[in-house]
Amino acid sequence: MHFKNPEILYFLFLLVLPILVHLFQLRRFKTEYFTNVRFLKKLTIESRKSSKIKKRVLLATRLLLLSALILAFAQPFFEAKDHKNTTNELYLILDNSFSMQAKGPRGELLKRAVQELLTETPQNTTFSLLTNEQTFWNTDIKTLQSDLQNLNYSPLPFDLEAQLAKINSHKSAFKKNIVIISDALGIPKKSTQKTQPDDLAYLITPKAQQKNNASIDSVFIKQTLDKFYEITVLINGFGEELKPTPIALYHQNKLIAKTMIPFKTKKETINFTIPKQAFDGFAKIEDNSLTYDNDYYFSITENEKTAILSLGDPQKSNFLSRIFTPEEFNFTTSDLRTLDYNLLDKQATIILNEINEIPQALQTTLQNFVIKGGNLILIPSEDSDTETLNSLLKNIGNLQIIATENTPKQITKIHFDHPLFSGVFESKITNFQYPKTEQSFTIKSNSPNILSFEDQTPFLTAVAKSAGTVFLFTAPLNLKNSNFQQSPLIVPVFYKMGIHHKNTLLHAATIGNNSPFWVNTTLTKESILTLKGKNEEFIPIQQIQDNKVKLTFADLPKNSGNYTIFNKEKALGTMAFNYPRTESDLSQINTYMTTDFETLDSIKNVFNTLQTNRTDHQLWKWFLIFALAFFLAEMAIIRFVK
């Protein structure tokens, strides 16, 4: 037991006073009996005995009354169970990712969590609140009321590790209480182990009533016909016993087609045929679960052919003409003797196809071409002048040819993670018919390989230079030296290199992916491009080239939808943005969180637990009650006991 005012205990010495008074009343007197009262002697003896008992009981009652009063004013208490953490700071981590759209017994999980915070958080409690995108340090519930009521879902997935890192980096002299409100969807185990040893973490996991969900994964052009596009919508189903779901296609908010998804499997495809023209719209499904992944926005621009120029012997470029077809490309060939240098800046991609010696004037022009955002593909010949080739490579790619190898080699490895192969392969292929070369070059390069020989040396590599890219083969591709032209790899490799830095025909970007978008326009240095959507307007990061502008977006926009690119009031094109589909599978719950943290079922229980464990057990009220009881007992003894 502890006392808040221990100095009051000195008043216990006052207990001597009732004892002294009692002893004074017990003094003995000599008694003389007169004849006229002798008959009362027996009665007096009996009364004196009962009086002694009454006085002793009164003395005990008064001593207990005075002791109880003194102890009450000293305010005794028992220390709280968790008294060492009473000064801890409180941090609330609120998951407002899209998975919190799921419905629980009392509505959407996020909205219910916000309502509980507003109603159950004590008004005088100071805390810090962290959401997926916002941080509020050292605030209170009254100050945060408006922000919480207007809190929207975030396209960023919940990153517990990052949130804990923010809290750990927030300097404080006190320990921390961390309350995590999340459905624990897709959180890796390592994230739950980032709390400091002295910190206390609590977990509230609101649970969805059902795990079934349907999500539009992507939209792509399956086939291009004379007057139509056949587009395919890929839909993923999560959960068990999925029910047929309606799907509709909209163009500029106008319904143009509608059908049903049967969901015989968990991956379904639905095909639509639309006119071969510009398209700005979205596909939409209707289910009773998450809503953020029910819409998929996309835009189709009028197809602008890509200009590609191959320099070298036209006979050696025949295989390229079969890849760069007239439907998509303006492919031309030229030898160095008849080259019109004015054509170079009009190309998107230039191929140096087995040129023995590169003139200095051409080197300078190609260097400027790459800096301005062009793609350069270098295919050496068996008789290449390595000195002039190295001069070009040094200036535009920091690459160097070291030596010639006359040993046959096989091309055995595809680097699937390279950006050039984005969206090319559905799965990683390890067993394929390996192309080979008879002669190759050894190069010095710090750039990642795209294709590699069996000895892990590069067959094809790439290096970015300013806004452009340089691709280098390390072996001639003519049929005498290599059978790469007969390999299935040649089509996707050259096709992707040809359209590198070119927008796809169907555009559907993912928010946060930060893939660049190119706008063909000429701007002054003071001009700024703006993107405008239905509910949002923003300015992207932009890099101005001679006749085009490179746009990057970081985490913008905040809302999915169709957007128009404006230069002041002039519309230059359209784009479409979609939320990442990382939250669609509601079954990916991290069960480790429930073992790594103390779990509670509501906000109310969090504050009740903290208050119960950290509140001292005060006893002064009980001693006041005892004092009152002894006072009443004393009055009763005086009044009723003879």
C-alpha cells in the first residue's frame, strides 16, 4: 500500500487523546455507604460493570473512527498493474486502404472504425494518428473530428513497416503505446516485428462478413480488324461459389454494351467489339463486396505509326521489314551513301545494322538524337571498326567493346524482369530452343543484360541516356553468323525496342506505377501541361524535348478515371488511370499479427484496458465509508446501550 499524503499519518499520534480521556474516567474514588442507600449497593455494582463495557466499546469505536479519518486524508492506494507505463505516448495507426471497404456486421470497416474513434476516444486524450497518406502528431479527437469525417480510401496499400518506422523516428523521451486498426490484409510477417522492445502494441482487426470479391484485372486489345477493335476484359474472382455478375462497357459515360460473367472459373474473360476510333471509357462490374476494383478505365488513341529507320545494307534489313509491318510502322531503310540527315530527327528509332565504320558527322547526329529521346539499336558487323564504334558508345552509352571472340556461344537466358519485357511473357520460360552465334564481341558494361550467353556475358544490353535509350547487340545477326533471326525471340525483342518510349494504343495506367507518357507537342519553357478529370486536376512532372514532352506522375492522381491533357485550353490527348489491384483478395489475411500483438475487439476496449491497467486503486473512499460507519456505531452505542 502507498500513500499520496504520507505526512498526514503523523496525526495518528492523536489516538492518544481518546485513550487518556478514557483512563481519566476510570479513576478510583473512596465510597462511603449511608444507611438510607445501603439497599441500593447491589444495583450500583451491576450498573458499574455494564458502564465499563460500554466505555471500552466507545473507546474502540472512537479510535477506529479517528484512524479511518486520518488514513482517508492520507489517501492510500495500491499501485496499478501497469504503473510503469502511465506516461506512455499514444499512437493510432489507421488502415484506410481499399480492403477496408469490405462490409462488417455494422457497415464498411473503415467507416465503422472512424465512428468508434469519434465516439469512444476521451476528449482530453492526446495522441498521434497515422493513416496511409497523412500524419497528425500530438493532437486530440476534437481537433481531428473534421479530418476523420472526411477521410477517404487511399490507393496506397497499407504498409505497416513504414508506419512503424515513422513512429520510431519520432523523437520522444517516453515509451509508446501503438494501436493498429487494420484488417491485416497482405501484411508480411517481418512488418510485425518492427516495434521497439519497450513499446506496447495493440491490434484491432475488424473482420469482413464475406471474403468473396470480383475484380477487373485489365483490359487489352485482342484483335484489330478493318473497322473494329476486339477488346478483352480480364476479371478475377476471389472466394468460393462466385455468382454470375453483370458487366457493362461505357464510352464517355454512355452505356454501349452489357453482359453477364458466368464465373465458371476464377479467371474469366469477356470480349467486346467497338468501332476502330478514339475511345475514352471504362468497364464496370457490380458485386456486393469491394467497390474500388469494379471499374477499369482505359483510353484508345488514334493509331499513329512509329517511324523507324534502318541504316546499312538493305538486304540485311529484310527480317526487320517483317517485324515492323506497315499497319503500325513507317519502316524505311537507307545506306550511308544516300542517307538524308534531315530524316533522322523525325524517327522514333534508328537501327545501325552491321555498319563497318560510322562517320563522325553521323556519330554527332546520333548522340543528339538519343539525348532528345530517340531509341538507337546497334548491331555490329564482323568487320566493324571498333575504334569508331567505341567512340560512339562512349559518348552515348558508356559502353566499350574490348575484344572479339570467335568461339560459338548459345543465348540461354532471358532477363524477364527487364522493363523491355514488361507485358510480353505470361510466365517465365526456361526451356526453349537456344539461338547461337559463331562470332561475338566482349564488352565492358555496368548496365543490366536483356539477353545473355551461356557464360552470363551480354548478348543484348541497354543503357539510358538522358531521355533516350541505346540498345547494343554483341554479335552480328546475319544468317551466316547467327540463327537469332529464326528464333521466336526476335519478334518481341525488336518490336519492344522499336516502340520503346512510345505510348501503347490502349492506355490504362496504374496509379503509383510511374510509367512515363509521351505527348507529341512543341512547348515553350514557360508552358505547362495539365491533366483534368471529372473530380481532380493536377500538374504532372514534365520534361520538354524538341517536339514532345515526357510526363511522369509519381503517386498522382489520387482518383481513378479518364483524364484529358491540356495545354492551357487546348486538349492534346487523353489518359486513363486505375487503382492498383493489390487489395482485391480478402483472404490474404496476416495471421501472424494476432500472435505478435495483443488483440482487442474495439476502440472502447483499448481505452478501457489502458485505463484499468494504469489506474491506481484508490482506497480513501473506503476509509471515509469506514469512518462514517464507526461514527454511526458510536451514536448508536451512546443512544441505545445502557
